[in-house]
Amino acid sequence: MCFSIACGLPRDLGTGCGGGGSGGGPVAGSTGGGGYNPSVPTAYGVPNHTVRARALDAALMICKPPGFSSPGQPAGGGIGIGGGGGVAATAGGVIMGEKFTNSALHNGLQLFIGRLLRPFWFLPVVVAPPGGSGGGAKRSADGTVKSGGSPPPPPFVRDLEALRVPLESLRASIRAVFPRAVGEDLAALASREAKAAAAVPASGGLLGNGGSAGRAAAGGLVVAPGGYPTPETPQQRNQKALKREALEVHAAYRLVSRAAEAVRMAGVLARAAASSAVGGAAAVDNVPWSSLDGVPLWRLVTGGDEHRRASFLLADLVGATTKGNNNAESRRDYARELGSWCRGFFGAGDRQTFEGVELLRRAAASGSGSSSGSGRLTAAAEADARRGAELLAEAAREWRGERALGADGQLARACAALTAVGRLEAVVDVCMTCAKNFGEGVVASGGGGQGGGGGLEAWEEGVYQGGGIVGAEQREKARLECYKRVLEAVVGLLKQERQQLRSAAAAAAAAGQGGVRGSKKVDSLIARCLSYKAPLLEEMLFGVLEEHDKKLLLSIRTPGVEQYLKRDPEDLFRHYMLSKDYPKAVHLMDREARVEAGSGVHVRHRVECLLKAISACHKCDLDSAQMVAPGWSLNHAKLRTMEDERDVLLVQERLLSELKATMAPLERLAQEGRGTEGLIAELSERRRIAETWTTDIVDPSELYRQASGSFLWEGCLRLMQCCEFDEPIVAKRLIRSIIWREVPSVSRGGSKCRAQVFISSMRDRPGEVEVDDVRQELDRGLGGGGGDGGTRAGRRIAFEDDGWFTPLLDKMSVLSQELLAHKASFVLSVETLCLELQMIADEFHEAGGSASALCVVEAVGRAGLSALALLDAYEYLNQHHYPSDDHARLRRFAVMARLLELAAAGGDGNKAATGGVGLVSETIRPERLERLAHDTLAGLDSLRFSSSAGAARGDDADRDAGARELVEEVRRKVDKLVRSPRFPRNGSRISRPYF
């Protein structure tokens, strides 16, 4: 009776016409015979506020608290445990036959709730139109809405309104009477306490395990510090009874509060359906009424699936997720009422979503150029857009269920509305806020309501609106969908910027202007994405940027992008260079150049890595050592080490190419089956070496040994040069070996052949020339006619032929240039080079070959040697390797005379005047030049030919006559040169003409 009066009813519902007086809960089929006639006007006999308050005070005064009754105590309703007596227990401390008794206040509340809800408990909320099967628009499985006929209002709409008033009054009364029972989510609290108690380990003693301790506590005992069960105190049992009843009152409050919201929502739906049916001013379209067709009130109050369907329907009703915008005023009215009184179904997030989308739509409609985001909004539209973005960011905190996702979900609609006004950074904020709701360990935020007015306690909205997607896999998918919305905004802006840049560039080109720069919108958007520090989003974002704008990706400076780019060292190096983090770039490329041999990295890649490392190193400050990684510092010594390693790897790479070239004829012989056992073994060894050189970093000593064993003497010289291996004897032997390998070994009847020249030149210096056994074996005929080295046009090249001497000079000229271009020359012996070439040139001339007297000077001079170096070399030859033949000596004097002439000519000479010979400038002391000229003239005077002019006959006479003419010509040149005013007498500098 007290609750009835407090709720504004004129009499107790259980004592009305024909009803059962003591029924407790809802009874099926009681719509017509209950004690309450909801058609009675609510204004009839309603007591005033004072009477209602006194009714609740009376209930509190006459009712006693709940308690436990032991055997022998009466179990009267509401009689609690007295304060003077203890708890009867057996000798073992176990209470037998005790009984819990609720308070009369609790029992009256339960009775009143049952009688109030019974008439409507099984009635449907939305009724299909007569003759139809549900009617109205329907929402398909993919979330789209299909329009249909609108149902008429339910026949009991006024009865629902009559029920709503006492339900809401009862909810307020429960809050006033039981503040502790409804002030927090006791059900969740009790669940957490139960889990915590189950997780407490056993404390030992007689009980021995946590399960026994729990049973002892449930039986009215507490475990003493020693592990023995002892009876609870009366105060503890009273608190236990109050807590137990509070849980039951909490459950009753949930039922009443949920029912009040369901009834209020049913009234809103009934009015909206009625307006749509008659086409009134408040009519709205595209509402799937059939989604709740035939759903009874009890299912809407207690069913989770029905709650989800109702939420979808309400969202469609207010236009928060539909594309249409018809009758915006009616939708706003519905949203305002639902947001105020039905927050369990239409929470704060739904209300804010509706308001935010409406503001953004208005801004897009009134703004200028807002659809592309390239134009400016008006001041009013800008304010609406800003406020709409703020509302959506707040609403996103409440998007936890399925309605938030999907093609027509809250998130998609919010992103579309924000994109329409160019608020892309707000898109990121909304998506990331929503994604947080699907994170691990995220709990409901509780909405933000404070109870009263809006109808819900703060924790209630969290219970009804905070639930959503469960399961780690499903939550992960939900987060991914949020991230994909972010990436869609990024990709859209990238494409838009690219198109605008192309258009601007075309316009600038047409106007004859310079280049154009892109805006900073993309940079700002990327920065906003990265500010959330979401690893999965960063990885997805970097993947999108790598596909659409790799340069932008490389310019980002965050630890995340550095970690992402580690999968491609080349991109990571470019990132370091763009970020001006040069020490890290050096360390990266140095490490890449030194990867393990088994990784299959080609030597070319290693060389490129070292070249990049050295290039980045030149941009660093090397004056002070920089510790880049543990055990790796950057300084001048490190730079020199990398340069040396680069040089060695370059030699190794070139050796590999030369080795493969030497393997070609051996491979062909092996395929044809004509190779000897020795050649096949040599081919196998060279294959093994080539495989090692392709991927490994070979130690210089081992590299030299393998190259020398494969007769790659040019590579050995290069390796000695880059390693600064100063061994003149070894270098001379290699130079001689290279030269003599190219000299043909046969003659076609000439006075001398290669074998004779080789034997005579080596007789007095054994061990100073190595022999290429493989080349000799190929020259002996295994490769005849096959185009191998040593053959020409299908026949063997003879010593007298012209086809080998000029290529030999060219080859030695190129090799000399390479050796001289690398730092100081440690391996090039000019004396050895000139001696061997001049000796071969003399014999070639004697054999009838066409070689000029200056051919050696021309070849060696192209290497960049100075006139002084060549003069010194020929002076050394005349002193230590003086030929016995006067004709050979004459050719050497002719060369020296020519060198003196070129040195004296200096800048006045040119290629035509000097025979194509250009020499490096170098200061020569006049007295030395005069001495060289005097020695040349003296040498000419000492020449004595074998036959006189009168006695000579035939070829010998002609040869001697030509020699005498040459002597006179050389003498005249030297005399003229010495008397010339251009002859240096005071240390003047000779100029530097090149070939």
C-alpha cells in the first residue's frame, strides 16, 4: 500500500475487482482480470507530494531489516536478528537449519512490481498492420533498410502511457528508499568478489583448501588466523543479511528501470508509427517497424537480441544511420525524448551521434565547396562543423556494439559526414576513440549520466550501452575496421592532393611559371594518426603510404617507421638520409656489406653498400668519435677502413668478371669433350673460386693467392696497389708475366721467334716471369679454329704478324693508367715496363713488324707519366740493359731525343706536332736536361755499324744507310734543341698537355 500511494495510485492494485490478492509476479493472460484498471485517469485521487513522502516514511518505520533466523526463533516476515543473542551452533561450530528472511519492505516491493507489470508483460510493443505480415521497412542482413507500409498505432497506447507514470514513480521511490542498493552495479561487484574469493589459495590448517573455507563462510563461520572455523558475530551476520537483500532489491530495480524505459520507448514508437500511417506532419520514412513486430514487453526488457534490434530501429527513426533527411524536425524531437528518457536503448552516444551528424549535414549544405574539402566554409558552417566533430568524438566513446560498425553503421556515417566538410583529422579522432572501445580489458564507461531526470543511474547506461562485441578475435576485427576507416581518409586525401598537384602543375606550365608545392594537409593528417601510437594502425598506415607515396613514408621520423622499414635496408637507408641521420645510415650500410657469407649476398651488393656508407660518412662530423651501436663507433679511422674494404671488393668483383671470362673456353671444351684431364680439373677449381668470390668477402691474402693461381696477374697488381703492398720484385714479375703472355710463341721463318726472345731475355734472370700453363695449352692447338686467344681467322698468330703488338701496347697503357690513378703507385715499375716493351719492340722491328720507334713512349705516355719519368727510365735502360745491337741502341737514342724535344716544347707543342704524345708537366733542372742531351749526343757518336757504306750489299747496306741517316737526323734535333731559346735553363716548368 505504501509503494502504491508513493507511486500516485489511488488504491492497492492487488485488492481491486476480482484479482488474486497475494499474487507475486507477472502472470500470463492477466490483461483483463487484474486488480488495476489502467484506463482510470491518473489525475483521479492522486495524493500530493507530502502524502507520497509520508507513505515511504511509514514503510520505513514499520519494517524491520532482513536477517537470519536460527532453530527455535520465529521466522516472521521482516523480523531480523536481535542484538542481544548469539548464533546457535553445534560443538563443531556449524549452524544447523538457519533461514534467511527478507524485510517486509522488500516483500512489499516485489509484490507491487508484479501486480503493476502483470497486465502488460506479454503484450507486443509494435503491432503489425491489419491484414499484413509485419509491414513497414525491413533491415536486411547487410544493414540496409527496405521501405514498406507503416503500421497503425497499437490499441493500448494510452494504457502504456498510464503504466509509464507509476513505473517511473516507482523507480524514483526505490532510489529514495534503497540508495545503497541502486547506487552502483552490485551484480558486477558481487561477481568480482566471488571470483576473488575463489582465487584465494588455501591457508592450511584443518580446512586445508580454499573450497572448505568458502563453505565454512557460507555456513556462518569465519576462519580464524590459526585456520579453525569460528562463528560469525551478530554484526557480521546482520551485514551479510543486508547485503543479500540489497542484491535482490538491485535486481528488482533493474527490472523496474528497464521496464519504465521500454514502456516510454513503446509510446514513442507508437506515436511515430501512427504519424507515419496517416502521413502527418511528424511522419518519417525508412523505419524498419517489422524488426520488433510481435515482440512482447518481457522480451524487450530481458532479451539482449531484442535490445539490439530496438537500438537499430531507434537509430533509423532519428536518422542517425539513414541516408535520408526527411522531416528533420520530427527526428530531432524523437531523438531529444529518447535521449532524455530511454537512455538504456538510446544512450548518450546515440543522441550525440544524431546531433553531430545533423550539424555536419547542415554545414555541408550551407558551406561553399565543402564536399571536396578544398573550399572554405562560411563562419556559421565552420562553427557547426566544429561542434559536430566534437559531438561525434564524444559519441564515439559509447560505440561498442554492432551498430557502430558496418557499411551503414555509426562510424561509417560519422566518417562520411566529417569527410564531407573536410574534417579528416576529426575522422582520425573518431575512429581511434571508437577503436579504444574494442581494446583488450576495456570496460564500459558508464555513459556519464547522474541518475534522476534522465531516468538512469550512471552505471546503468554502462550496463545497457557498454555491452558489445566480445571475444578477442571479434574485437580485433572491430579495431581493424576502425583503422580501415582511418586509412580510407588518408588514401582519399592522397589521391585528392595528387590530382590537385597535377592540375596546378599543368596550369603553372601553361602560364610559364615555376613548380608548385603540395599542401601540408597530408602531413598534418599523418601526424594525427601517429599521435595515437597504435602499432597496428602504424603498420597499416605505412603499408598504404608505401603503395601510394613512398617518399612521404621515408620522410616520416618516428621509431615506428624505422622499425617498419627494416624489412628493406635500401628504404631504411633513404629514410636515414632524408632525416639527416647520417651515422645510422653509415652503420646500416656497413652492416649490410658485412652480412654472413651464407646469406647469398652478391659481391656487387656489398660494394654498393660500402659506396653508400662512404657517401653518408662524408656528411658526418668525424672529428669526434660517435658511438652509433654497441661496439661500433664512427670516426676517421672507420672511414679509412671502409674505403680500403671498398677497394678490395672492387678488385674482387673485377677478378670475378675476369675469371668467368677465362672459364668460357674451358666450358666449351668440356661440353665438346675435348678437354684434357688437367683442363677439366682447372675448370672445376675455377668454378669453386668463382662461387666463393660471388658471395663471400675474401681476405686480401687469400684473394691474391687464388687470383695468382688462376693466372689473373692484372688483378694481382690491382690488389697490391689498393692494399699498398710495396713489393717491387713481385710487381716486376707480374708485369713481365702479363707482357710475355701476349707475345706469340711461333714464327713463320723470321730470324727470331717468341721462344728465342723469351729464352734470351730470361737466361740471366730466372724466376722473374710466370707462365700461364692453361693459356699455353690452349695455344698449342686445343682451341685452334675456335676463336680462342692465340688464334686469328682460324690460324695461329705468328710473331711477325701485326695483329698482336698494338693490342699489347694498348693493354699495358690501360693497366698503367689504372695503377697510376690509385693513390701513390706501389706496383708500377716504369723501368720494367719500358724495358720489356722496348725489348719486344726491337725484336718485332727486326722480325719485319711495322712498329714505330716511339710506339712504346706513346703507349706508356698515355698512362700519365711525365717526361722526366720516361727520360729516367730510358737512361736506366741504357745504363743497365744496354743492347749489343747498334740498331737497337739507335732506336733508344731516337726515343730519348724525342722525349727531350717534347719536354722542351712544353705548352708550345700540340698533339700534331708531338706525334700524339702528351706528358705530365714537371719541373726539370736545366743542368740535368743538358746532361741528358749531352749523353744522347755521345751515344750517337759511339754507334758503329757492322758494314761500311762501300762494302755493304743488299739489305744490310740499305739498313746501315738508313741507320746513318737516322743518326744524323737525331743529332741535328738534339743540337737544335739545345740551342733553342725554349730549352729550359732556369728551372722553368714544362706544361701538362694530355692525349
